Amino acid sequence: MEIHFLGAAQTVTGSQHLISVNGSRVLLECGLFQGKRRESFERNRNLPFDAKSIDALILSHAHIDHSGNIPNLVRNGFRGVIYSTFATRDLCSAMLRDSAHIQEQDTAYANKKRSRKGLPPAEPIYTYDDAIASLEYFVSVGYGRSVPVAPGVQCTFLDAGHILGSALAFLEIEEPGQGKTRLLFSGDLGRKDMPILRDPAPAPEADILIIESTYGDRVHEPHEKAEQRLCRLIDETCNDGGKVIIPAFSVGRTQEIVYSLHRLANAGQLPDVPVFVDSPLAVNVTEVFRLHPECYDEEVRAFMNHGRHLDPFGFERLRYIRSVEASKELNELQGPAVIISASGMCEAGRVQHHLKHTITDPRNVVLIVSWQAPHTLGRRLIERQPTVKIFGEEFPVRARVEAINGYSAHADRNGLLGWAEPIARGLQHTFVVHGDPEPAAALADGLGRLGARNVAVPERGAVFRVVD
Ligand SMILES: [Zn+2]
């Protein structure tokens, strides 16, 4: 058996690992690399293998940095099976189409520039039709069921507790004359005690572990504190007649914030202000959330069973906004309100319009609830830069900018180590991926202290051969 580390190696983006065994090739993840525009385009377009040679793809969850290059894989001739949970498949239906739309828009924009330079037009990495075509290749599997994915390879998904449908992939691999090797892939590991989702499943004993390390060197604020701060900020801001703008990813973060607000409203703690979710993707994704109660934790199930509160993602004062007209009307809205809108890092989408209309008024608050990549508008806001550019125009930042990190969907250092500890001493090889070099190295060090042997932080292109 060989494992090729092809993406999310010493970085958090573009997840992709290839397992070659018994003459088959099984891909773990097929994510989009997100970084500087030109580099991303080239890297995502040119797959580091022949797509036709891949027999199966195992997908841990629907986030674009794990799933976003699937349409390109199919466009390039992949005809195997994509294994995922049911919720992951349904989220991919919404997200891959959205991603295709962005690819097409970006290419149209780039082509305007190219035509001015007399260059021929470029093609998008994939189109909307490619995204739809790729949905034909999914085969969904529930948690805890072992399925054959290639000769001698069985795969079982276990709940990763990270986003709806997220899974750990546990592979049992039999090679003739070599015995059995158990490989555990963490995908993205979630946190304990988070709203909506169950806690990550305990790690089954394994010989090889591939583990993420996004927050391998950091500890998060507890979630209950985050919810109380959210409530206080809304209360203060709305009392002053201001608005709270929350840039949020359409998948996961938006639904968590909505559910928090719903609980606070039920408890009589949320001030009586209108709440809007303004993102067409978030509206679609919330529909997928509603379709998958099998992924909810006990608390949400009890919440749904409790009298009239049937929908965790809807309450009286909440309105979901799909149309452009209704979104524009929000700009004219007088008085306090909470507006949740995408994109999460403020780089695109409707949140930019809301920021443009609110950022110069000191009564308003911009509330950042997720990690912000360097050089994004969200990062500049969190750094409290005095002015920011929105749609090419400079605006003074007079609104207050606040950050709550207690909503992170990733396990922190303690969560990662606590999850791996029970199996650490039995591990023959551990590969730390999906983290920048510092957190990856810090987690590798921690795992070594727990007794894991041969802990490595592979670089992109590294190949590991299992020899008995
Ligand atoms: Zn993720």
C-alpha cells in the first residue's frame, strides 16, 4: 500500500490524499485549493493524477476545501464511485453548484481582462453542468455501516461532529500475504458540546492515523460563553439603535447562529429585533439541514419534540432572504436588526453590501464568528484597520468590530489530543495534515508525547509505503 499526500499538506486547504492498494486507487477527498488566485487556478485545474485511473473517492464532508474539485475530477474522466454520508451528498448538491457558479463568474471576469490584452478566453475549471453531472457518481452510506470501496478495502463512516454529515473514515485494508491494516482518517474533527451536532465518535483502534491539525496549537473559548457574548452584544447594540452584521459561512456557522438566537429568543433573552439570514446558499443549505434530523444531537431532537418549537432553524422574528430585491430593501431598513450574511470572510456575496451600508456608523457592530484568512476583508476588519476597501471604494471603519471564536467547528488542541489519546499507543504511523506548519508541528509533538510512533508532517507530494 502507498499513501500519496497531494493536498492539505502543511496547509489547511485543498485536501487530497491518494491510497494505492491491490491495484486500485482510492482517493480521500478532492478539495479545492484556496489561496492566491493564479496559483489556485493552476493547481485546481491540473489534477496531480489521471482522473480516469481513480476507482473510488471517499469524501469526509461537504466543505469546499474537501469536496470542491469533484466536478473537475468527473470532467477529467473519473467514472468510479464517490462514497459519502447522505447529508454530505445533499450538501454537495447545493455547494458544488454554487462553487461552479463562482468558477464561471471568476472566469468571465478574467476573460474581460484577457480580451483587452488580446489573449484567447480561458475556460472555467468546471461549469454548472459539470457540477450537476458529478452528482450522479455519489453513493451514500449511513454512519456505522461497513462497505467495500475497492478490492480488499472496507470503509466505515463514523460521526466527526464537524458539520452536518461530516465523517471520520475508518478503512480496513487486506493485502494478500500482508494481513490487515486499519487506517483512520479524521477528515475535519469537530468539537464536543456544540449545538446541533453530536460529539465526534470515539476513535477506533488503528495502525495508521491521518489527522487534521487546524488548531493544533490553540485552545478555543467554550461555546456557552460565546452564546452569552452574542446575546449581550445584540442587546447593547440594539439598545443604541444599531445593527449587528454577522458575516457567516452558509454551511454550519449560519445554522448554528440561528439556532443560538432561537434558543435565546425562547429563553426571553434576545431583544425584540428582526433577524435576517441574507444568503441564497444559506437558504438552500438550511433546507438540507432540515432534511437530516438523523444527524442531530439529543438536545436538538428534544427541542424539536417540545411543543410548538418544531423547527430549530426558524422562529417568528427570523426571515430568510433569497431575492436580490428583498436583500436590497434591507439597506433601507431603519432601526435595530441582526443581519447574518455570506461570505464568511467578507470577500464576496451580499455581506459586502451590508458592510458598505453600516460600517461608517458607530452605533453598528460587525461581529466576526469565524477564522479569517490573511488578506481578506474580514481579516482587515478584525485587525481594526482604520479604513477598508469595499467594491473598490475606501470606507472609514466607524462601526465596532467584535470577534467571537467560540463557534469554531474544529476541535482545538485539547480536543484533537483528547480524541487521539485512547488509541495513540497502538498507532504504528501517524500523519498530521490539514494545518499550517506551526499548529501541525505542535500537534505532532503532542501526539508523540501520547505514545504515537513515527509521527510525521508530510509535505505535498510525499509518498508513504507501508511495508510489513
Ligand atoms: Zn471542514
